[in-house]
Amino acid sequence: MPEPVVITGMGIHTPLGTELDAFLGSLLAGRSAISRWTSVPTEAIYAKVGGDLGEVDFDGLRDAVATELPDEVVVRLRRLMGRAPWGTRLSMLTAARAAVDARWFDDGPDRDDCAVVVAGHNLNNRYIRANHRDFDDDPEWIDGLFSLHGLDTDHAGSVSEVLGCRGAIYTTGGACASGNHALRSAVDEIRHHGATAAMVVGAALDMSIVDLQGMALMGAISTRSFNDRPRAASRPFDTRREGFVPTHGAGALVLEPLSTARARGARIYAEVVAVDASADGNHLPNPSEDGQARLFQRVLRAAGLAPSDIDFICAHATSTPLGDITEARSIRRAFGVHADKLAINAPKSLLGHTCWSAPVVETVAAVLQMNAGQLHGSANIDELDPRIELDVCADGPRELSVTHCLNNSFGFGGINAVAVLRHPGELA
């Protein structure tokens, strides 16, 4: 059996909080991140509501984390953040907080062989659109580093430079499953390629108005019924769900081999037991019950677990009419009678959909809940869709002892990825 890979550090940056305790507290309290967009002009587009980070106090956040970083790291962080686009700055900050949480700069693993895997693609779209507009006005006035900052790999390169990671660095693009693909790749870097540790960054998608309008024209996002009640717009499993609610958000995870983590006395949040992925063979955003159910069965086999070993599922649950019912039916199909004993909740009901970073952001949410023995409620389920037939925590938060949980992610284009996480108290 391969050596277990564990999570020893986490970072978060969402409208529900930028500190782990605050993020968990907001989820358990049922707070909503969703409002009308303020940082995105919506006059010309159908999308009006989202999880908006607005004007981020980058200087204040940088100075706060800088107190816990070595001087040379602070110098690099200040220099790179001075020129980087909005989303790349968030990636650096979130990764730095995860590194501090993992005590990397005290007694952490050798960063000469530390990998960085960034989840997402087309990440800096608002920055790119702004430069295209500047070019149309005067080609001389675009950002002199546009050819670098416009690349998704700039996130990986910037995180690598700030933290001093000199192992493999790259990005993984899998639409809304990108974060779990990144997690899978990071585990592989440790198990098969000699990485001493890996930093997984779920980068925030800096959405342009073109992105939002495209999602609206496809019928994927909420645009009609809840513009005057933004907090009610994201309603997975409810009969009135009409589409997902896009949200800004980034997350980061530090992975290490169990032996390394124990040798240095690191705090262990969870074991990443298995991550598996599959495709539906369909490029359209039409989720497949067969594809999702087969993947559940595959990832359980990879983890060496039976359906009855799973206590909790952190659902993809985007609040789309087809997506939610497909996920519920695939759970029922794969788990059989045990599906009636599963606790399932929907982080996107409170947070909205952070898109490519969602699996990383929601891994943080799932791990915090698993360690706290408390699950947040799924919000806005005024009338549960009778076809769901699962316990989706519609009645609010609850206490639950969780040994194993699943974190689901299903992306446009039939892209599926699911992770199995184990409570650290179960490690031998």
C-alpha cells in the first residue's frame, strides 16, 4: 500500500471569511456570501447576483500574513504583489496563509522538491479583457507584463517564487472539477515523483462581464427570480432552483507524506485516501447519472472502502435543475440502501459557486466540518424537490461524527472528479 498523504495546512479567501475559524463559523451560522455584484458592472448583462469579494484590502492582508513569514519571503511577496493581477495576488496570499498554517517556515519539508499545482484555467479574464480594451485605445498602453500575467501558469510561478518551491509546478484545467484534479495530481507528485510536499491552490476566477453573460445565455446561472433577494438565489435541491450563483473564492491545501508530517509534529487535518476522475464522453454541460455513479464506485474501490464506510458527502450541488437531481440519483444508485444513512450538505447554498476553485474551497469546508464534528445546513430549501429522496441537511446544522467523507465535483463537458477524505483520528 502507498504511504498515506495528509493535509497539514489550509488557506481560504472567500466572501464568508479569510480565516479558517471564521469561514467555518459562517457556514455553521448559515450566513450567505451572496449579494448583488458591486465589482462587476452588470448594466449590460443578465447576471446581477454573485459572491463578490469587492475591493480586497491586499496591503492589509499581505501585512497581516507577513508577520508570520521569514523576511526574504515577505520581500518576494511584496515585490510580486505590486504588479500581479487581482486573481494572482489572491493565489499568493492564500497559499502563503496555508504555508503559515502548515508551519512550513519553521520545520517544514524541503522546498527544493515541493510541487505547486494550481487548479483552473482562463483565470485572469477580467484583467485580459481590460488589456484588450486598452489595446484598442492605444497598443502602447497595455500592461508591459501582459504576455506573462495573462497566462494561468503565472499563478503557479508566482506561488512557487514567493514560497521558494522548486519542484514541479503546473496548472490543471477541468472546469468545475479542476480543484479535485489538482488534488489528484498533487497526491501523484508525492507518491510517484519524489515531491517532499505539494501546495494545491484553487485559484479565484476573476470573471469578466463576458464570462457572466455567457453563463447566463447558456441558462447555467440564476438570472431571473432572485435578483431582488440575492441570498435566496442559490438553492440546491429546492423546487425553485434555477441555476448556480458565481462567486469569487480561493483555497489552498498543503499535502505531505504521513511519515514526514509525523516526524516534524505537524497538525494533520485529514488523510486524502483517494481521488479519482472520469469523463462522460459528452462535451455539453449535461451531467450523466451513469458517469457519476460509476465514478463513486471507482473511487470507493481505490480507497478500499465500502459504501457503508462513508458518513458524509460534501455535494457538488450547484442549484441547477438538472445537475442536482442527477447528483442525487447517482448517489442513490451507487450507495444503495446506505444512501438513506448519508448526511449530505451543499456549501454552494451559502457560498455560491467558486467555479474552478470550488473543490479546493469545499475540501477546506469539508475538512473543517469533519474535525469539528458539525455539519452546516443546506440553505434555501423551502420546498425539497420530492425526487431528491436524500438527507440533505435541510433542517439546519447538526452534530455528526465523521470518519470518511466524499467531496464531489462535476464540471462542464462531462468532467468528473471525487475525493475521499479520512478523519485524522483514524490514522494508524
